[in-house]
Amino acid sequence: MSTEATLLLTLDLVGTFAFALNGALTALRVTRLDIVGVVTLGMTTALGGGIIRDVLLGSLPPATFSDWRYLAVAAVGGLVAFVFGPGLDRLNTPITVLDAAGLSLFAVTGAAKALALGLGPAQAVLLGALTGVGGGTLRDVLIGQVPSVFRSGLYAIPALLGATATVVAIRLDAYGVATAVGAAVLCFTVRMLGVRFGWNAPMPRTPRAQRPHGG
Amino acid sequence: MSTEATLLLTLDLVGTFAFALNGALTALRVTRLDIVGVVTLGMTTALGGGIIRDVLLGSLPPATFSDWRYLAVAAVGGLVAFVFGPGLDRLNTPITVLDAAGLSLFAVTGAAKALALGLGPAQAVLLGALTGVGGGTLRDVLIGQVPSVFRSGLYAIPALLGATATVVAIRLDAYGVATAVGAAVLCFTVRMLGVRFGWNAPMPRTPRAQRPHGG
Amino acid sequence: MSTEATLLLTLDLVGTFAFALNGALTALRVTRLDIVGVVTLGMTTALGGGIIRDVLLGSLPPATFSDWRYLAVAAVGGLVAFVFGPGLDRLNTPITVLDAAGLSLFAVTGAAKALALGLGPAQAVLLGALTGVGGGTLRDVLIGQVPSVFRSGLYAIPALLGATATVVAIRLDAYGVATAVGAAVLCFTVRMLGVRFGWNAPMPRTPRAQRPHGG
């Protein structure tokens, strides 16, 4: 395996671990769960986005599901959350940073995979973003929450930006380590600025407005 | 492209737009969402049924996901709901009519596609109905509601009728523009009669009954 | 069809019926549903696990969806729940026993199918368990509940044990009627002991703990 491939694999596994840990901790804050629930929800957060992408691509069985290293790293992330639980809340900042790194990596590699399998640019951007946000969305649905990606913070938008930059670079035949890193850094930067300054995506002008009687 | 194919595509895109608009407005009435949530839920409502059908058929990537025109029309439907929001409630009646037209079209084309790919008649009826109701079901789950198709109104039953009529016509070698339109009109009529007269599907005799202590 | 195959098919259909009946009754206890909801949720409980497994395996259309006998038996299970409803609660014990039998059978056959299609042992164990618990999980999500498999009782763990025993037997070239029955009996016994003695999977030490102010 080349140095570059080893680096990419390592980064991908770190992102998977961060997603699993963060996902399991998020689930634990919301509802009562046993060990099966904590580990399953951590694994779902970590692997769900890539699995949804591969189902839509018809690339089955899904890549991360087939590779035992991803399964193992995701399971360990969930187990760490189970064992240490709320004690990990003091590590909130590093976990958020690693989660943003995972989001960036997944958006870039997800978009690149979709293009490589012959999908169009719009589809590749959507699948890249879905690779990044799909696992957390699935976890939120499984614990009875409206997915946070639909209502607050900036999470899907950085992923869409990173995926778009990736698609543009590939279409311009300028895709390589430098541009992939650039696309990931774009996603990461916007995500972390959003966290730092509490940015939200635009809301409708009158959320939850009641229909007037005469309407 | 033949006139007939152009007409079918146009109808399909109108149905997709109506589903996206109606789906996004429904989501907005239930919960607080940002632009990502409104557009995603509109697109999910419009495209989700066909995507679930194509996943079950193994016909991947899903047809409407691969065709940028469907993606674009669905995204515009969601954006219109985001921009105009509750102001569109005065258009409730035309939106309901277009939604019923979309349901009818999706049930007929979904059943025909399933048969064409070799599935049996019972499966084709189920997949036709699922094409019509799957997107709204997915949206309801994503916003934390028990899907309305499971509990009130007549929505799945007209879709099942339209899909059954389609399967019967194809099996009798009588499928063509006239019978396809007939099957869609059957679905549309039952749906609109249900809306007009407030019909519901049969309920169990004692819903939510408590188990007696001696039970 | 050999006697053995006939026996396996019969057992599988009995398990499917029990899952559909139990699943529809569970849904009825939680929320108001019409006939579409009761039958759909019964069928989802019975067929959902196998469908998710086959989607992940890329073995499409899913086996139980393609075979009208499974569809018919699952629909009848849902209809029986709709017609007799809470009156069936006196049959709680036999239904629980049949449900445990279905869980055991699905875990064993699911794991065996995954191995036969070339997946690794860890994936086969996960897919075996998912075949057993996936349908009920999907039903719980559709009725707005956090899946009970994530929080109480012993349901996933017996399925994991049965699937693991199956994978071990196949890898040791010792798989046959006797070992398959043994793996199913292992799952069934642990499940029924859990029901009898009210066992739960381990919980985190401080569930739902609030983050301390200084954290």
C-alpha cells in the first residue's frame, strides 16, 4: 500500500472513530439506552452515510460494511462512549474537531466515489454531502429526534461546499492530493466557523406560523 | 422523443413538483426547519417513493435520482415552499389536486416498471402503491410523526387500486395510453372523493384499548 | 422439494406469521392506526429484517419480497391482528414463544445466507442478527418509538449468539441440520430465559446524566 493510501485509510478510520464516539454520546444525552443501543447507534452514525451512498450507487455490499477495520473502529468508538459516557463531555471540543474532520473527509471521498461510478455532478455533490450527514441523520431518526441537520447549525452546507469543490476539481482534471485536501479544508473551515460563531442556515420568515382563520 | 413520451415526462415532472411543494409545506407546519430541512424534506417527499421502489427492484442508481430534471424540479418545489411558506396555504386546494395527480401517476408508472422488471403481480401492486406513498411516509418519519398514511384519510387505498388496475391491464395485454389513463383516473377519483367527503380506511373496533387486568 | 426443505419453509412461514402478528399488535398498543397501518406495520415487522439484509447484500429483489407466500402469510398475520386486536392479548405467551422461534430461525438463516454470498464472519454475524431484529426496529421507528431493542430486554444478544454459533459451525465445516438447530436453540433459550427472568443488557453507569456546570 502506498504512503498516500495508508494516510487516507488512517484519516478515514480516525473520522469513523470520531463519528462513532460523537454519535453514541449524542444518543446517550437524548434517551435511555443499553449497550446494544449505544454501540449500534455509534456504528450507525459512523457507517450510515457511506452505506446509504453505496445503496444508492448500487455498489453493494457497502464498502465500509465489507471492510472489518471500519466495523471494528466504529464498534470501539461506540464502546468507549458506553464505558466512559458523560465523563467524555470534557472532551467536547476535540471530539467536535475530529467530527468536523470526518465530515470533510467523507464529503470529499463520497463525491469522488460517486463521480468515479459514473454519476453526474449534481448527484455526486448530493451523495458526497449525504456520505457526511447521512449517518447522524439516521441516528437522530432512530432516537426519535428531528435530525439536527434539518434545523440548526451549519452541517450540510459545509459538506455540500466540500463536495462541490471536489466535483469541480475532478471535472477540471485538477484532482489530486492538493485539491482533495483543499476541498476538505474548505468544508472543515466553514464547519468550524459555524460552530465558533453559532451560525445557522437561513430559516423561513415565519416558522411554525399558524394559518390565519381567513386563509 | 415522441409526443406521448414528452407528455408522460411533463406529467411526471408536474407530479414531482406538487409532491415536493406539498411535502415541504407539510413538514413546515409540523416542526421548525431551516432551508436545508425544508428543501431536503420536499425532495424526499417527491423522490423517496421512486427511490425505495428502485432499491427494492435492484434498479440502481434510482431512475429519478439519476435524472437531473427530477432533482431540479423537486429542489425548486422545496425552495418555493421555503420562500413563500404559509402564504401558500391559500393554494391548498390546487396543491391537493396536483398531489392526487402525482399519486395516481406514480402508482401507475411504479406498478408498470415493477412488472417490466419481472416481478410478480402482487409485488407490482405493492411497489406501485409504495412509489406513490413512500416519499410522504419517509418525510413523516424524518419529522417525527407517525405517517398519516397509516392512520387517517384515503391515500394508500387509491394507490393500491390504481396499481391493481395497471397490473390487470398489462396482464390482459390491454395496457396502453387509454388504460393507463383509466387506472390513474380511478386512483385520482377515489382519492379526491376521500378528500371531499372525509373518508377514512377502516379502523380496528377498539383502538388503543387497555389490556384488562385479568387478561 | 425435500422433506428438509419443506420443514425449513414451514418453520420460516410460521416465524413470519408470528412476527407479523406480534408486530401489528405491538403497533396497535402504541398508536391509533387504520387497516393500512396495522397490516403495513405487521408486514414490515415480519419482512423488514430480511429485506434490509438483502439490500445490504445486494441480493435484489429481496427474497421474502419476491416470494408471494411470505407476503401472503405476513399480510394474514397483520389482518388477524386488525380483526381480533386486543382480544389476542390473552395469547401473549404463545405469541412471545413463536416470536422467539422466528427470531432464532431468522438469525441462523440470515447469517448462513450472508456467508454463502461471500461476506466475512463479522459481517455475517451482524447480518444474521439484523435479519432477526431489523423488522421490529423499522416498525418502532415508523410508530415514533425508540426501538425497544436499543433499551430493554434481551433481543439482539440472543440473535447475535445464534448467528455467531452458525458462523462458527459453517467455518468448521460442521454445518448441517443438527448444528443449525443447535444454534437456533441457543438463541431461543437465551431469549426465553431473558423474558422469564426480566433480564436486560448492561446499561451505562449514569444514564441520562446531566453535564456538570464545570464540565
